Amino acid sequence: MLLKRKTLLFISLLLFYSANAYSAPFIPASDAEVLERLPFKASDPTTRELRRLREELSANPNDLDKAIALAQRYYQLAMADGDPRFIGYAQDALDPWWILDEPPVAVLVQRAALRQYSHNFASALAVLKLAIQIEPRHGTAWSLLAAIHMVQAEYAAARQDCENLHGLASSLIVVACVATVDSLSGQANQAYRSLQTAYASSSAVPANEKLWVLTRLAEISDRLGLTREADAYFQTALKLNIPDAYLLAVYAEFLLDEKRHKEVISLLRDKERSDVLLLRLALAEKTLNTARAAQHQAVIRARFDAARMRGDKLHIQDEARFYLYFLNNPQEALRLAQENWLGQHEPSDARILLAAALAANDKAAAQPALAWYTRSRIEDRHLQSLVKAVMELKP
């Protein structure tokens, strides 16, 4: 019942679409060009594990425990790789129970996790509240509720969700959950110190918990302007060698802000399967004018165009960034950023809305983010400078 991968499920993992979903085909320059690397080889331990889990479920198709085990493994792979196809596989594993009006609590919670991955927050919240009614001490349900409430800037509710984890998760995870909420609502320094202390005094911490806490410490210290500390936490998290798309995304973002573009390319090389990682890789390549910059920009645009054709709005935040920083179209970037803001209110959402409004010279359009900034009392060096610049715009 660990609070794993928290807000990474809701901000940064954007959907990957294979080449046959693009609105126009991508023609490789030569037969030697790599179009896509398959995630696992036949001999890979993960492949063998998945095969075993599928075979066990096939032999016992009504075994809920085996179905949940397979669904959770696919879900973990989606989190690690940023590949949404695993989400579809996870739902397939639960198919016999998926359409039931009153499925078991384990299915309800897994259903909520899959829906929040797809940014269907309202449905995920409804499912989680039903699960809590049936099983009030379900730690995973409370952790997911906390994460969704944070995405929606419902900080009081999120903090209460964290408090409800007492006795259901480790004390370190409870402290980290509360500290994350507090760091977004005017108590960043205190939250940072409390989480540092809790982490330093914790012994025998599982690797996944370490990853989660170190990433939170890195993010908080970055927002506070403690860049050396942030870099150290990111590096320590990477050394755990746990595949995690969110960690790569937020560290790449940090490196971009610090103008360490070569390190971004080194970090994200061969990570093009994930849209969110490819965008950050392309931003670094564009700045350095590398040979692959134009190709990656074309791939990103094709993916966004395909998403529009499907009515898919899951990666709208990064699409706004694409229009702003690649296509130099602040008006379309602002429209997308405003649409994105309707569904989620995290620092990255505010950042693109403020940046687009500034580029479009439209102070009024930035008002929702400005109001959130004032109301939340968030301490964030990136937002602080943007807010100041936007406030100086003439109405």
C-alpha cells in the first residue's frame, strides 16, 4: 500500500502513439534508420515475467488475484516507460470484472488508477470514493485521492487524504505526502526540512520509496532555488536505477532551466517512445541545433496532429509548449494552455499558461493562474519571475 509514483501519474506521462497512428507517415531517410525500439526482447526478464503472469491467468481466468497482479505489472511498466499501451493491456487483464456495476474493491482501485493515468480525474475520484466507502482503510485508494486532489489544487482535501494514510503506509511516505501538499501551499521551507529529516532518519527504506521521496525533495528544492541540492537529489534518485519516466521528465526540465542542454540529450537519448521525454529532448536539440532536431520536431508534431484527429487532449500542456517554443505561435499556445488549465492546476500548468499569456501580451488570459498563485501561496522561483513579468503587462 505504498504511495508510489504520486503526481507523476497525472502531470507528465503523456501518451505515446505508434507511427501508424500519425496523420501523415514518417518516411525514414534510409533502411538503417531506427523507427522504434521495442521495449523488451524475448529473453528479457520482464518479458518472461509477463508471459508467466499471462499464462497463469489464462489457466485460471476467473482468478482475481492473478488478474490484479498482471494488471498492476502492466501499470508499473506504463509508469516506467511512459508507454500507454500497457494501460490497455492492464484493462484487458481485468476485463471479466471491468464492466460489473459492483466489482471488488481491488478492481475499483485499479480502475481508478488507470483512469487517472488517462487524466479522467472526475471518474477516478468517483470510483475511489466508492472504494473508500466499502473499505475505509485502503491505503492505495487514499494515496490516489491525495494525488488527484493535488493536481486539482484541492490542498486541504489532499492533506486530509495524506493524514488518512497513517497506519496504512510507512511513516516516511506519510511525511512525504503531507510535505508535498505543504510545499505547494505556502509552507515549502518547513515541508522541505521535515522531509529531509524524515528521510535522513529512516532506515531500510525500500528502493521505490527512496525514489519517490528523493524526487519530491528534488522538486521542492528546485522550486525554492536550491539548485545544487536539487541536482544532488536527482542524481541520487537516478543512481537507484529504477526506470521512471517522471523522474527523467522532471530532471530534464531542471537541466533545461539550468541551460545544461547536452546533459538533457545524454539523459534522454533512446527515450523517444514517450512524448513527454521526446519533447524535452527536442527542446535541447533545438537549442544546440543538432542534426536530429528537425526530425524530432516533425515526429512530435505528427503525434500531436494524430491526437487532435482522435479528439485526444491528454498531452495538451506539452502541445502548448510545442506551439510556443517550436512554432512561435503564442496565440495557439495560449488557447491550449487555457484549455489545459480547465482540468489541472499544478505548477507546470501555471507555468505554460503564464508563459503563453506573456508571449501573447494578454494579461487577462493569465488571470486564472495568477489567482491560483496568490491563493495557494506557492513558493516557486520559476513562477515568481513569470508572475512579475505578466503583472507588468498593460491590460
